[in-house]
Amino acid sequence: MKLLRTIRLDTSDTFIFDPVAEPGEWAVSGAFAFWHRDPATLEGKARVAFRSGFLGLASLGWSTLVQIVEADEAERTQVVDLLARQLLTHFGAPDLAAARVAAEEEVAFAQSLCNQPIDTLIAVHRTSEDGEVREAFRTLRPREGAKPSRAFSFMEVEGEAEPGEEVDLIAMAGREHK
């Protein structure tokens, strides 16, 4: 079977998330962490976590990317147990039985994202429209053939097109120097 683990390709997650997940943690989508919050009121790092974070289960920190990894039944059971304990301790589950049911559902959803080969990376983009949270997932995996040497040229992206956000780096750089 396959499950998700957090991965950190560079240090950017340490700047944009609080808390940040450690590389190699078991992970789930984590949208449930925002159930009792209005996404329109989120700001800063909480907004970034809502929009683009996967939840690392050990730290309850966020990661931009997760990696599909091989797992066995014992590891899946550990993931469900860990998430159930976190739901009970940190997210208001009424009891361990209810937390376990919710954890099973979250882990099953995470498994449903693992329909690509091992080592495929997955990114998420969350939006809130008319009170509903919508998640779009993209897969990134090495291109076939020789591996190029530049870090940002080796991935193919599959899934929905990235939302239209533009950043004017030149204008931002000008403001920094004034």
C-alpha cells in the first residue's frame, strides 16, 4: 500500500509555515484543521497553511509537498493511531472511538491520493467558495530519461492548472532598497 510523507526540497517551508512539519513525517491533507475557522479571516502563515499545506502528523506542522511512499499494514495502523490521538488531544474529538473513525477516513483519503508511482510528489491548493473548502491536487514526478542538473527543471506537473497569482519581483525588490 502507499501513504504520504512530508518532504522538504528547500528551506522555504521553514519561512512560510508555523509550525513547520519535519521531513519524513506521515501526512494527511489536513483541511480538517480549519473546520472551525473562516478561511476568509485567515492571515499570514495560517492563510498559507490553509491554501497550500499538508499536515504532518507527529508535529502538527505544515509541509508544501508530500511524497508517495510504500507502507505496510502495521505502518498504516500506526498512522491511524497517531492521527486519532492528535484529533482527541488537539482537535476536540469527543472520545477515542470517534477520533479513530475520523482518522480512518482521513488516512483513506490520503491513500486515495497515492494513485501515482512511489516517489511522486503531491502539492495541494485549497480555496473556500460559498462556505465550501475545495482542494485541488497536483502531482510532480521526475521526467522520463536523463535527470537534468537544475533543481527546477526536473518535474512534470499533472492536475489542475495553478491558480492565477502574479508576483512582481522587480517591484518588490525596488521597495526593499528604498
